[in-house]
Amino acid sequence: MTERTAIVAKPIDRNGELYQRRALETLPILVRQAWAGRPIYYGDIARELGMANPRNMNYVLGSVGRSLELLAADWNVQIPPLQVLVVNVGSDLPGEGFTEFIDDPEAFKKAPLFQRKRTIESLAARVRAYPRWRDVLQALGASLPPAPDLDALIPVGERHRLVGQGESPAHLELKLFISRNPDLVEVKDIVREAEIEYSFPSSDTADVLFTTKTTLVAVEVKSALSSEMDLLRGIFQCVKYRALLDAVIAVEQRELIATALLAIEGTLPESLRTIASTLGVSVFDNVREPRDAV
């Protein structure tokens, strides 16, 4: 029997092994997600940390969990498992290693999917409601980075100008290409329908909407001509589309999962990566049609 990651992983230490130092960087990201009320995918947090392989997050998150356990014992209080906010794409559940931080790991593993999701949702709610995350950061020697200045990134006047922009031929071609290639944005289920310019009842329009047996996936598409401000706007549009899809599913009484993501032809600036992760918006960049196919 292998030793539990929670026991093997050492607590956060800025002078320790690489995973311990990364755990120190991870802690503020997870607190940010707790305050935002959103989970974060393994791939997204690994990218923020500069890690090539998300699978290597296991010891990093084990270090975070071990540190919280030790701090809780020192304070003689309960601290919810912050690392519950790191989830897999598709299942929206933490990796198998997280079960080490659940009271009855074996019962959790044997439980039906809906029960496991309820357990995780309950823990995530405790994490979001916990009032002492600032104290935890201070106690473990971590600090939050400065918050992005949205007014500086996309001024009010520029917001109005972007709303009035028409569609370029490059944008239309990219939408069509993505609609025919759902694997480019990791739509893994069999696509039953791919719709261009899906119109919500609110009159908002998603560039592409994929419908599978289990999911509705709205895709906001940005060509290489898009400015940094337009890409930021696209991230926030994904937040809106996700909420609108949830509303459509609720009204139509359909048993589907809604998500929205951003697909861009260029590369997402690092200045926007944190904002996308905070809001739980997956970004697929460098999505383009091969030149020899044009």
C-alpha cells in the first residue's frame, strides 16, 4: 500500500523542495478562487504556476492540504480543505489524491457520482464561506498579488467602441473551422449539433454552440486581429454565456451541464491568464486552421 500523499508531502516551505515552494505560490491562487466562488481546473492552475504537466500538482496540493491540517491543529480550529477547488475538466471533481482529506475515503470512492459531487459541493461551500483565509495566508507566509485594474485594461470608452465592431472575414472563417473541429476545444463527447451564431432568449449571441448528450458548450471566438482589450471582453462574455446557458437548461428542464470557453487564434497575454482562471474560463489559444488546408 502506498503512503498517503498528505503524509508524504511536506508542508509549505519557501526554502524547501520545488513542490513545497510551488505550494506557497498555489495557496494565494486557491484563496482567490474561494473569494471568486469558482473552482479552477488542474491545467489552468498548472499553467499559472509554470508547470508543464498538471499531473505533478498532486504533491503541490498535498503540501497545501498538509499545511492546512497542521495549522488547524495549531489553532485548534477546523480549516476546510482549500484544495477541493482544483478539479478535473468534465467531472468537475478533484483528483483521486484529494480523497485523503475526506473523513471516509473508501466510502467516498464507492459512492455514486451524484453523491460524490454533493460531498465536494458541500466542502467547496465551506471553503467559500470560511472567513479567515487572509489569516491563513499570513500564517503560512503567503500573500495575494495585486488585483488587475480592469478600468486600465479596458477603459469605458473602449468598451463602447468594441460593442459596435462588425465581424471580419477572419473571424467568420475561424468560427466555421472550430465548429467543424470540436476536439480543438476539448469537446470530448460526440457532438450532436454545432451551431454558428447561437442566439439566446436575451438576444446575446454565442459564436459557436456545441450540443452533446451531456453538455452545452458555448465558444467565444477571437481571431488574431483581436486586441488585448477585446480578449478581456471575450473572457467576461464567457461568464455571461455560462449563466445564460444555465438559465436555458433550467427553463427547458434539460439534464445537461453548461460551460463556456474562449478560443483564440493568437496567444493569450499572461496579463489576462489570471483573470480567466479566477473566473473559471478555459482559454484555448493558438487555434488556427493549417495553412495547407486553406
